[in-house]
Amino acid sequence: MTRYRNTQLTWRDVTPYPLFLNRRALMAGAGAALALSGTRAYAEAEETLDVVPGPYSTDEPPNSWDDITTYNNFFEFGTDKGDPARYAEALTTQPWSIEIDGLVERPGRYALNDLLDGIALEERIYRLRCVEAWSMVVPWAGFELATLLDRVGVQEGARYVAFETVLRPDEMRGQRRPILDWPYREGLRLDEAMHPLTILATGVYRRPLANQNGAPIRLVVPWKYGFKSIKSIVRITLTDEEPLNTWQEMAPNEYGFYANVNPEVDHPRWSQANERRIGGGLFARRQPTLMFNGYGDEVAHLYEGMDLRRQF
Ligand code: MTE
């Protein structure tokens, strides 16, 4: 069961958690209806993650489980927002291992279970801002990427961290088409990777990640556009060269390496000044986008002296 070690006023005080559980119980009873939805595997999974509240959580109300698991970008399963929920069940997430290589003290292929051994999962309720100008609030369960990097030991010369998603066209129907240059790749500067806001998530709403959210383990970097938060990671490489990410490679004039949320730097094809919060209904007003997605106090210093229009 979930333990709470300290009292913090959060959305939970106004949105009772049992409502969420009851809803799940109802869903479990409606097996036939569920067979049509991508949430079936989740409803059947009884595992509850042991999660303690972590720092940096927003007190904005999180999106519902339905919002978070049915409106997704995971091009490995198709480009429609509903495709991941429809098709991601085909991905086998157990067993899972991550290759950690490059400038590390203890390189190797690590079983995920071993990597997670002894690591305490925290709840981090973060805003997620997609480069497409929609946003959500997600109650992640995860741990700081720094914890894992410290475990494997970062060598002196390392300056960047590169990530890769699993390549499995048999299970990921989108990978059978050249939508992107598979496998999906991302990267961070080492100081960004070591920042305490940067987490590896293994759960949402204190449940293991649904496949469509990047099971069994995905990156979450809340001050950057969502495409940096790479899903279903199988490789982490420490390097001394800035890695090219998939979107940057596709359209370098539209997507940069940094991809910091910035309302003042528009995408060449649309404004980034405001965003649509998912779940707000058809007539909900758009809301202003915040610099660094509202995490400026924590991260602005990382970019001092940089021209954020040129290094976008
Ligand atoms: N990771 C992989 N491997 N493939 C993807 O297509 N989409 C990214 C990111 N991670 C993507 C990915 C984008 S554009 C966003 S906005 C977020 O995942 C969406 O995460 P969510 O579906 O869990 O909300």
C-alpha cells in the first residue's frame, strides 16, 4: 500500500483517491466492454506501486487515467492519438533490460529488476507540455535519473546522455513504416540529466505504466517539450558529443536539441504562446504557456548566457 510520510496539501485533498479505485473496480467488472479498449491489461493488473510523495509536485489537478492513457504520442504504434491505446498491448515489457554504455564506470546490459532494486519510487505530479501545444498534468511514479547514473558511475569526460527506445517492428506496428528513423532517440546535456526534476518513470497513478505511456520505463523532463521524454528505453549512452535526437534529425529547423518549453519562441508552423489543457472540454479556454513549463526557478540557471532563440 501507499505510504505517506508527511502531510502535504495536494490535489488529493480535494479529489479522493478511492474514486479512482472504485472506477477501476467498475471497469474490471465490465470485461466485455474493456476488451475493446487499450486499458484492459491495466485494469487486470493488480500491482500497486509503493510510492512516497516526492518534491516538485504541482498542486494543479492531474488529468484522469483515461486522459493519460488514451490521448498519446507514441509513433511506434501509429500517428493517431488513439493508436497507442489501441495497439500498444502488443509490446512485451517483461523481461526488460537496458544497455548502459559509453563513458561509464560499469557498462553492461542490466536487467530492469536489478536496476530498480532498492530504489524508492516517488510520486511526482508534473505538467507535461507537448510541442504540439496541448498539455496535461500527470502523477508519475519514478526516481531521479541521477540515482541510476550514480549507480553505474559517470566517467570524467562524459558531457551528454543519449537514450534509445526499443526497436521491435514485430510488436510495434508503426515501426514497420518509415514514419521516423527508428529507433526513436533522444539526448540531454549531463547537467540536465542530473537535475533532480529529471526522472525515469515506471508508473502513473501508483500503477505500473500502461504500455502506451512508455512501459516499462520512460524518461520525464518536465521543463522540455514532451518529445524529449522518450518512452520504453532500452539503451542509455554516456558520451562527450551532443547526440542528435530523432525529431531534430527529421526537421532541424523545427525541433532543436534543447526543446525547452518557451512561449516566446514559436514553432515555425504554430504559436507556442498558449496551450490546450487536455480534459478541459471542447470550449475550454487555452491557457498561457509558461517559460520552462513553469519550472524556471529550478532550471533557468542551466541556460544562463545562452541565446534560447538560436539554441531552441
Ligand atoms: N517516445 C517514443 N519512443 N516515441 C514517441 O513517439 N512521443 C513523445 C514522447 N515520447 C514519443 C516518445 C511525445 S511527442 C510526447 S508529447 C510524449 O511522449 C507523450 O507522452 P504520453 O503519451 O505518455 O503523454
